[in-house]
Amino acid sequence: MNFRRLLARGARCFLRNNKAAARILGVQFGDGCKFIGDPIAMFGSEPWAISLGDHVELTNGVQIITHDGALWVARRLDKTLKQADIIEKVTIGSNVFVGTNTVILGGVTIGSNVIIGAGSVVNRDIPDNCVAVGSPCRPVKSIDAYTQAVKSGGKIRNTKGMSHKEKQKVWEKEL
């Protein structure tokens, strides 16, 4: 679908329902996914080249770039490339969290049970069951090591599902 037409038809109104917008754009995704942010910016110009498993959370500022825009320079230097594009699929497994302002480049596969740290640049495949961070993004520990560190770190508060005020009370009580 032409993005200009999509925008003209009010796609931005879907910002309150990012999953509906992602579907309209052509992103393939499983159950329990959560997209925080502008889906048009998040999924780029070839959203149909993106496939996400179940229970994937993409946070604010995440960009999935499926094309090589740098070809723009080569097109000017070599007229045989005038109409050339490089578009590569991005595949993300199930049970994946992608931190704020992460960039995922085309041709990448991110495995299942993975945490990608905020601000990472994912330019190569990331295996299953790991925490990966950095620019370029690399695995730094297993998901089991992360889970054990979280459990033994003394920072867990059982506040999931509480209102903002309830969470604040728990936090203030423990100061």
C-alpha cells in the first residue's frame, strides 16, 4: 500500500492501536505482541518484510530498517543501478523484548527468548536465549544468567498490574 495514501487516509489515528496499524502496514506478527511508539516510524518503508513471533515487545524509538538506503549514492555513480533496491527480511522470534531506540537492520534474525538492550544497533543475527546489547549488538549473557541476576539482585517488586499510585506507595514504603 502507498504510504502517502495510507497517511492521507488517517493511519496516524491508529497510534492508539499500534497492532491494528502494524497489520494494515503489512507486518506479520503473532499473539501477545506490544508495540510502543509510532508504527510508521517503527516498521519503515517495507513493513511486509518484517516477521515477529509471539510475545514480542518493541519499545519507543525502535526502528526496523529493511532496506539499504545507502544504495542511493551508488545509483548516481552507476546508471545500471538507477532502479535498484536492496530489501532484506527481518525475523524476530518469540518472547523478545527490544529496548528503547534500538535499530534493527535488514537481513537480521533475532532468536526467541531474547532481550535487546536500549540503544543497540542489531546488524547481525542474535541467537536464542540471550541478552544482547551494544553497537554493534552482541550477546553478553544467557537469559538464564540474566534471570538469576534479577532474582538475586534484590530489586524485584511484585507491582505488575498495580495502578501508578499503588506502585508509588510500594516504592515509597521501601525507601
